[in-house]
Amino acid sequence: MRILGIESSCDETGVALVETTGDALPRLLSHALYSQIEMHQAYGGVVPELASRDHIRRVLPLTRQVMSEAGVSLSDVDVVAYTRGPGLAGALLVGSGVACALAASLGKPVLGVHHLEGHLLSPFLSADAPEFPFIALLVSGGHTQLMRVDGVGRYELLGETIDDAAGEAFDKSAKLMGLPYPGGPGLSRLAEQGNPAAYKLPRPLLHSGDLDFSFAGLKTAVLTQSQKIGPAAHTEGAPERADLAASTQAAIVEVLVKKSMTALKTTGMKRLVVAGGVGANRELRAQLNAACAKAQVRVHYPELHLCTDNGAMIAMAAAMRLQAGAQQAEARYSFDVKPRWPLHELA
């Protein structure tokens, strides 16, 4: 069975084709991605209306590219999957509308996929695929969550952010330092040149006794510290700026690592899966690798190029849900989207 996946939840248009054979893990045949970063840089962040219009321009050419690279035609597709939510409403409507129209024209069923489930299952696309059950650290955009995962569709929320997510803390702190959008990757690169112990920044909820997160206070502390530093906090090449970036990253990473290890210890799990854009952070990977090695825990990540939003994770999630019998694709072409859709409520 071949599943075409379409991702359009925010500022990246992704299309991919996966193939399933029996009970084996789905195999990625081809995928293509277009990022809108350059377009949104002029505005310092994602402009929803511009994002939606650009998805309209990109999705069909990307679909043609994927089919060509896979060496198959649209008539060979068995199911068309799309991101139903969460995300920007207008952007989601583009992907869902195209998917349902395409499926209707082919007489094939459709399947709406949860964006975060796509991230959660994306490590199954890697050479070192995990096995159930495991603890998942989801660090994607506006989401920071710890989940217990016993199988496809069997998710228990252990903890989540009560305000800003880790990705938002990276991006907003980067903006305070004058780094261009998207700020998170830029802050991480700058941090490599700085001293992570230069400035004492808070680690919110580190000793809270639960698995929830909070990064809004850290963002405020970064603002206060940048004001104390003065112009150097925004000056390219200034050591103070690099030190502030390194100290900010150190605070975020320490909280993520310690909360993840606590989740593993309290549940007795011996496997950790890290998914989402922040999962590409080198320092986070290094510290998690070290902590998990010490605790004799296996840790799994998506391939680096599949950490951000992409169609491969949507096609993969759809394929795994179909294989597990967690959901059925249907030839019903009316659709809705769910801009807000908690993962733990997924049936």
C-alpha cells in the first residue's frame, strides 16, 4: 500500500510517499520540502496569510516531484493523508483541501493526521528505529511535552509546558539578541562560541516535583540580562552576545534533559524518543546521549533533515495508524481542520 502525505501546518510545505508491506515498518519512497523561511524573515516571524498563499503555490509542484522521483503515478497511490492539526487554520485548510480534492479525483480514501503524532513517530523513519514502549520528549515549535507511548495511538501525557515552549524560548531569546528569524538555530550556532556559565539564568520548574515545563520566566531573565549587558548583547562578534546565547541554551537544555531523565526513572522505561525541531539541537543531543548512556537507556532521534515539519512524518504516521488498526481511511471528502488539538486526546 502506498500513502501520499501532505504537510502544511505552518511555514513549510512537505509532500512524501511511503509504502507498506505486511507488518514491516513503512518505507519512505520519496519526499520533497519547501521552506518559507526566506519569505517570512522580512517580517521577523510567520505571517499566516502569506504562509497559506505560498502553500497553494507549492503543494502541487512538490507532489509532482515526489511522484516522479518515486517512479510511480498518482493512480498508484492507495491513500492520501494530510495534516489535520494542530497548526495555522488557513495553512491547514490548504493541505486538507488539496488532499481531499486529489483523493476524490482518484477515487481513493483520505486520512487526517495529527501533526504532533507525525513528529512523535518520525524516528521510525531513521536507520535506528525505536520499539514500543518508550518515553517521548516532543519539542516542536509551540509544544514541549513528555509522553508515555505504549503503541500507535496509545499516548499518556506526563507533563507539558504551562506557558512558553522550549522552541519559543529559543526563538524569543534570539530575537532579544537581534538574531534574524528563525532565531533558534542561529542562537544555537552562536552558543558554540560562548561560555554557558557566563550568566546565571533560571531553570524554571526544574525542582517542581512534576514533569511540567515553563520557559516564560527564562525569556524575561534573558531580557533583563541583555539590558544589563547593553549594546554588546546585540552586537555581532561581541563575546558577551555569544555568552548570553550559550547561557540561554544551557538553561533550556538542562531543564529538558533532567525532566526527561525523571520521566524515565519514574516510569521505569529504558527507551527515550526525542522528536520535533528542537531535537536537532546539538547540545541537547550531546547531553541526552551522555545522560542516557549513564542510565543505560536507549535514545532515538529522527534523521536531522526530518526534525522540522515535513511530509514524510505525516505519511509515516498515517501508514502506522493504518497498520495498527488505530484508524481507517475513508472515501469521505468533506473535511475540517483542528488548529488546536492536544495529542493525548487523539483517539
